[in-house]
Amino acid sequence: MIILVAGIFLVLKKEIAWIQPPTLSGIESGELPEISFDDMVMAARDHPEAQIESWTDIDRIDLRVGKGIAKLRGNSGWEVQVDTKTGDVLSVAYRRSDLIEQIHDGSFFSDTVKLYVFLPTGIFLILMWGTGIYLFLLPRFRKKKVR
């Protein structure tokens, strides 16, 4: 049930801002950022909820050149979207999709649970799906054979 519910949330992550903040657009230049990565970190520091003080507080940077933004994801789970031309902060929001993904694949609980509970459960679900299709189609094949 955990895999199913978390999977539904992941399918809807682009549709629901509560799960994943929408990707905004900065001043589109179509080129490399005009500000440095250090300037982006400095812009993110102005928002204490993100808990970004230095490079060690950043989990990853998602650079969207075509949209003119950089998403700085902090270790705290917060995401700061910075315009790569002006350095303005466009959005500061909590990103829940990474946590939901960890719950979905079982790594939230532990690597042992991921490998020895969630993996066999996934394999079992695939087998159940396959046998369900077989049992669904079996009577139809028999009817065709009789005709």
C-alpha cells in the first residue's frame, strides 16, 4: 500500500505544488548563467528557511538554461529558485517529492528494508499482475478455440 500511495503522489508531483514547487522562468537568455554559482548561493542565504549558508548545505543544483533559472536544493529539503541573469530569488518552497520518492522505493526506512522488503514486494506485484492478465485472457482464448 505504501508503494502504491507514494507512486500516486509521484505521478502527480508536477500537478500539485505541495509535492514539488512549480518551475518558474527567469529572464531567458538561452546562454550560460550571467551570475556565478557563488552569487546564487549568496542569494539563497537571504532566506533562512532554506538553511543554506555555504556549499556544504546544498544537496544539488538543477540548472535550467532555457528557463533562465537555477534550482538550489538544500539538505533541509527546501528549494530556492534563482534567476541566472539577475540573481533574484524567484521562489522559496519546501520540496516533498524527494522524501516521497524515498518512501516509495523504501530507502526512507533503511537499505535493508529497501532490498529485502520493497524489492520482493515489487517483484511479487509484477508476478500478480502477469498472472491476473493470464487469468483474465484465458477464458477468451478458450472461447476462440471452441469456435
